[in-house]
Amino acid sequence: MDALSYKTKSLSAGDVKREWYIVDAEGKTLGRMATKIASVLRGKHKPTFTPNADCGDFVIVINSGKVRLTGNKMNVKDRVHYTGHPGGQRHRSPKEIIAKNPNELIELAVKGMLPKNSLGRQQYKKLFVYAEAAHPHTAQKPKDL
């Protein structure tokens, strides 16, 4: 047996066929929804997944302000942000985040699940989050996720 009967396929950026998916966040649990979205953005749902290439699809999230957190996390859980200055640690609850910008909670959850490098930043750009049910991507004919 000299040669392998199979070869590992490595996908290049030009060979990727991207699709558009839409997710309605109303009544969905934040973490479970964010893991599915991050997986689609990375392209892990495809048989041609390549870890070092951006082979993921576009994702549109609507009704971001109506997302759900289990238990008492909406009031108790804190997002910590450090400004870089002495005494610059800031704490915000998910309720405060949704009141100010309803899209930010989903964006932060998904961004934390993507790789922390230039590839992750490129994949994150394919996420579109909207607070209302209307979105400007109807021409792309998104499928339900």
C-alpha cells in the first residue's frame, strides 16, 4: 500500500459558496442561539469546513431585544469591561445592555465564541443583528436557521 486512497480537501477562499440564514431571537435562549450562530459563521456545519479559512455563511438576527436568559441572569449576571485606566472597571447587567442597545448582547455573545484573531474578525463581519423584525437583506433570500 504505497498511496492513500483518499486526500484531505483543503478549501480556498474562492471555492466557498456562501448562503444567507435568518434567526428570529424572540423567546430563544441567548447562549444556545449564539453557539448555533457562531458555528454557522465559522462554517462548521459544512462538510468542507477548513479551520484556517473563512468558509462560513452570513447570518441575520432579528428581534434581538426579545432574547431570553434563563433563571435570574437578566438582573444578576454582569458584563465586565475595563477601560484601561485606574478605577476603570465597568459592570453592566444584560437588562442595562438591552435597554441601551438591544443588538449588543447578541453581538458580544457570538463574538466571544469566535476565534480571537484576524480570521475571527473576518467571520464576525458576516453577522447582522437588528432590534426589529424588518431588515434590509430581503434581496439575498435568507433561509431559516
